[in-house]
Amino acid sequence: MAMKKFDLEKNKALKLGNQMKQSVAADRFGKASSQHVQLDRREQRKLDQAKGLVPFACKLPETLVDQLKERAAAHPEGMNGLIAELLVNGLAAGV
């Protein structure tokens, strides 16, 4: 059974929307983002799993998040490395 013109156009629009979501905008966040090789989510998840990394989300006060962002800018491993370092040091100190 042939599809109606409306359904064909709707499918083309959905396909285009998905392609736009999947494309990488190199200059979206400035020049810094174009220096790093962009991996798709699947590849990044596999690399993280190989390193033994597990996603962990929590809610923090905005002032604390601002402090973390400032420190993470200077940290060589970024936000993830900073949080891991702070947690290891805090747990070692028995806080």
C-alpha cells in the first residue's frame, strides 16, 4: 500500500531531525570543543566502561557547583577528574 504524501513528508522531516541531532556542531561551544575528537555516545560509553567508570548523578547547591566549575577549568582532567580527586581525598580523611 502506497503511503500518502503527508506521511512521506512527515517521515522525511523526522529523518532530517534525527540527522541534525546526530551531527556534531564543532564550534557550538567555542574553539575549545574543536580541539577534542568528538566520539558518539556509544563509543564514549564503551571507553568509560573499559576504564571502570560509572555514571553518578547528584544534586548540589548552585554556589558549590560554581566553585567546582572554577576549579575544574584549571584541573588537567576536567570536572570528572576533580570530583574523583575530591571524593578520594575526602573519604581518606574520614569526612
